[in-house]
Amino acid sequence: MNSPAPAIETLVNHQVRLAARPVGLPKASDWQLTSEPVGEPPEGGVLVEVLALSLDPAMRGWMNEGRSYIAPVALGEVMRAGGIGRVIASRHPGFAIGDAVSGLTGVQDYLALSADGVRAAGLARIDLGLGSVTQWLNVLGMPGMTGYFGLLDIGQPGAGETVVVSGAAGAVGQTVGQVAKIRGCRVVGIAGGPAKCDWVLRELGFDACIDYKAAAPEGVKRWDAVREGLKQHCPKGVDVYFDNVGGEILDTVLTRINLKARIVICGAISQYNATAAVAGPKNYLSLLVHRARMEGMVVFDYADRYPQAIAELAQWLKDGRMKSKEDVVDGSVADFPATLNKLFAGENFGKLVLKLADA
């Protein structure tokens, strides 16, 4: 049985705010740790205790000033983050105390929202009977929605086609590969390190996995080794490429695409901390030669269809056809800056989650 919740007036909200726009890899001075008292929610609002935070490569882009698919995090603002929480006070007819919820919680211990804030944060009740807190940040959350709609709506894979996904052991990549297998495709992953590749093969059932960190033969560049892996494992070429990394790996896959191939541009983690100009694809003329299509995707475009994806993915989880691996760091909001940088070093194994409190 859960212990009684502490009185709201005794609570302190610890927050991580963006202090400076990072140049390259975010550093400690780019962040400010603040605290403030927690108050009752306004009329029509809710107060949420944040239980766990989703740490995603997209966060790096949100820190940059400039036009994008979403407004940048303002200097001095609580860092944007998706999270799972529990309602501890409510003056909103759609939420009751004890409800588990998901939404844009920000990197903080507590989230007080007005009625308008509830809508802006996309706060929604979730059923922890369908999956755990961490699974709701992975296959049932934003990464799962990204992989599901990016692959099926944009990649449009057909049974028997070859699907290649980079970042295969990451949050989005693991969903992409498993959905592709369920749809009858041949799936080849690209991941960093033998442990990740072994997991992708043995646990997720991919047909092959290329280790981009593997030592290349003497005199052969790493990306040539990736190219050789694609030749070996995709002898008939690539029909769908789901790109999470950009850079040289994207360029390498472009040399292996088939006629009418579809390339889904989901992310470019290899470029997010670049201090020079972002490296665009040098082999883009392959799109012309093969009459192929390259299209970007932003998961928020599919928000009205999330229930459809959640229902199908949850059933696959229940049936054992879908697995959801999370790399969970137990800590506090103060651990956010260092934990986030695990993403850019490739140190996470699965969906990276910062757990703040027990459900």
C-alpha cells in the first residue's frame, strides 16, 4: 500500500533550466539547478509528481535557437522533456488524484498546470496495466509512436522487403525493427558494439546486425566496413532505410538503395553536437538514379492517432511479439545533465530513462 502523500505546502520543486545555448556537447555551465515551493493547482488545473523522464536525442535540437518544428527552449526556462507522473492534486474534471499521466512534464520534480497548461503539455491519463512506467516512455510512448508511424506511414514496408534501421538498439530503432519483422520484412540493424548487436539478433529477432564500432580491417575505414556489412547482409539492396543517425552512415546506405526505395529521416544524432556546418548527404544523387524518396518525420504530426498505435503495440507486448528495453538511471533531476550526455556517447543500451520516484 502506498504511504500517504506529504502535504503540498511542504514540497519543494527542483528543476533544471537552460542557462546557455550549448556549443557542441552540452556542459555543466549550460544548466542551472533551481528550486521553488510547490503550490496548489489553479482552478481547472492539476498538480503532478513526476516519476520518470524520457531522455531523447531530440532534446539537443530543442536547445538551439532557430526555426524548427517546435519552438526552442528559452534561456531560463525549465528544460523540456516528456515524462510520466502521478496526479497528487486536481481541480480538473478529467483527472483524479492517483491517476497515472504522460505528457511534457519538463525536467522537474513537480508540474503545476492550469487548464490551458494541461492541453499545452498534452497531459493524458495512461493505463499502467498495459505497460510499466518505463514502457510508457519507450514502446508505448514517443519513441514507439515515432517508430510505428515513421515506418508504416512513411517507409510503407511490404512483406519480403529489406528494411535497414540505424540506432537499432535504441528507443526508436528497436520498435522499427520489431514492427518490420511483424510485417514480414527482412530486417538489418546497425548498432554500436557486440552486446547491442547480439541483443538485436537474439532478443529482437533481426536477421542481421552491423556493428559500426567494430574494428575495421587494416587499411579499411570504419564506414567501408559498414558498407561491406550492407553488401553481405543486403545482397538484394535496401528497400526501406530508417535513419536515426545521419552523417556517414546515411551516406553509406544511400549507395545500396533499390529502385523506389523509401528513406525515413527521423534523426541525426551524429550531427547534433557538431560545431561546424551539419554534414548533408553527399550521395543524394542516388535518390535520383533509383527514383527513391527521402522524407522527414515528426511524431507530433500523428498525435490524434496515438491511441491506434498504443492499442496495437500493447497487444504485441502482451503477446510477446514486441519487447521493450529501457536503460534506467535512478537519480534526481540534478543527474539530468550527465545522464543526457550518455546518449551522445552511445553509452545507453535501450531507451534512456531518468527515474525520479517510484510509481
